[in-house]
Amino acid sequence: MGRSGSAPTVPLSAGDNGFSERIINGEEWRVYTLVEPEAGLRILVGDNLKVRRNLTADVMAGLLFPALAGILALAVLLWSAVGKGLSPLRRVAGELARRDPGDTNALTVEKPSCELLPLVDAINGLFERLEELRATERHFIASAAHELQTPLAGLKAHAQVALAANDATLRNKSLRSIQLSVDRTSRLVEQLLDLAREEAGASATGNRWSSLGAVVRMVEEEMRIDLDRRAVRLELDPKAASTEVRADDASLTLALRNLIRNAVEHAPEQSRVFVNVTDRGASAAIQVLDTGPGIRPDELPQIRDRFVRGRHAKGPGSGLGLSIVELVAARFEAVLRLTNRPGSGLEASLELPSEAIRAKP
């Protein structure tokens, strides 16, 4: 009844309804057959697979090459945009690479973008903190050198007097002065080493529990000569003796040693120094109490600074003890508080969270 002009002259298929594939005149065809017996019709729709493949290849080529060109152009644009956006960062990196290690001046970046500005501000803030740290170190070194120079000069002077003295009394006096200078120098070196170790984070803390009574008794034995010399008694409250503190032995010992030593040096002779524990609700305090002159109210804000000693300071101290206590106390979540007692004396306390102190199990 009808046939397409491009259809082969032979029937595309003689089969039943459905798809089939045939080779006609050397070409592969895919045919769909629909048979209508009542109407006496056979409808055959065929598709030359070679033509289909060629069309598919043409469509793919028409889509692929523009897509590849678009991707390449996009990559070039992205590379250019990223390069332009990172050029200020490269300038900052170049300036940092050329900078002298000792130069802590602020970076100067011309018209930094809003994205780069936080980085520049952070680097400049780091330089400011480094400069403050270097200034602190310079001050510390100068102060340490000055403090060391004083007893060393005294040592030299008293040694010369002792060598030149013909009088035994004068010579013995010079030798005792030498001994005091050696004690002062030894303590200063010990405190400098303690301070260096604490600033380097050498002390371990963790969640260890230490016996407060054992630590105080150990400090008492270390200071036995000083206690006997001044006839000062160290009294430990029974509650404190049965208390444990969440801190390692080394840190707790270092903090209490300095507080007790200060109390013993400033307490009157034939007096007592007390170590107590006080519950303050959400916190608890380890108190070291003496009956000395205390600290003048105008000196309290600066007395914790390094190499600072109050007007009532006695003994061979160097003004580092409270700085060491404050530094090491922070390692076990304690805060150093200094308060003049009513009447006379000083209360030096280490205040901790209540859960950091417990009775011995």
C-alpha cells in the first residue's frame, strides 16, 4: 500500500509483532513489525543502524567539542581569577621571607582586600605579642643579671676583707657575710631554674591527687634549718593534713615551698606559721598564714611582678617567689590571692575549684 522512498525493495521483515534485526543489502536494520490480521495489514518500521550511529556520532561531536572548549576557557578564567586574588597573599609571603628575624614591625600591604585584611591583622597582632614577649625577656634578663650582680659583688668585697683582715672577729664576720651572699645567690639561681622550667611547661599535672599533709611536711624538713634559726613553728591544720589536692607533687610542692618560705622569713622570731584548708562553697583555699608585717596596700597590685619586693621584705629573697607560685598554680587550676590579715600578718592562699580538693579516701 505504501513505502518510504529510502526503504529497500525487499520486505524488511516477515516475522511476527515486535522488534527484529536484519541484514538487507549488506546493511543492518532494526525493524518493528505490527500485524493487523482483521485489516489485512502488515506495518514495518525500520531504522538503518549505520545511519543511527552516524547521527549519534555527529550529535556527540557537536556537543563535546564546544563543551571541551568551554571547560578550557573556564579553566583559564579560574586560573587568572585565582592568581589575581592570591597576588596580595604572595606579596605578604614575599615581605615575610625578606624580613629580618628581629623585625616585628607591622606589615604594610597596599589596599588589602577584605578577605586578606583578617590575615594581615592576625600577623600584625602576632608581631605585637612577640614584641611584648621579647621586651619581657629583655627585662627579665636585665633584672636577673642585676640581682646576680649584687650578691656576687658582695662576695668579692667580703672575700677581699676576709683575706686582708688580721682580726679574727672581722674575718669571721666577713665569712658569715659571704655565706649569706652565697645563700642569696643559690636561692636566686634555684628560683630562676624553677621559673624557666615552669615557663617551658616541664611540670606535669594531669589528674593526679597529692597529699597536702605529705607535701607540707616535706617542705618543713627542707626548711628545718631556717625554722630552727628563727624559732618559727610550722603548724598544719588536722583538716589540711588529711586533704588531697588534684595536682602533681612537684607543682604543689614548688608553690607551697615559696609561700611557706616567704611566711617564715617575714614572721617574727618565736612565732608560728599556719597552713589551713578552708571551704568557700564553690571553691576551696589552701591558706598560708603568718603574723608578720604584711604587705602595704599600695604594693599589693605589683608585688606579684618579677624581682619586685615589698618595703617590709626580709631575708635573701629576690622577688621571684610569688611569680613562680602564680605561674605554677595555674597548672592545677589554682589562683593565688594575697590578703592582709586583721591586726598583722598576711594570708597567702591558693584558691581552687571545690572538686579539686577532697578528704583522703
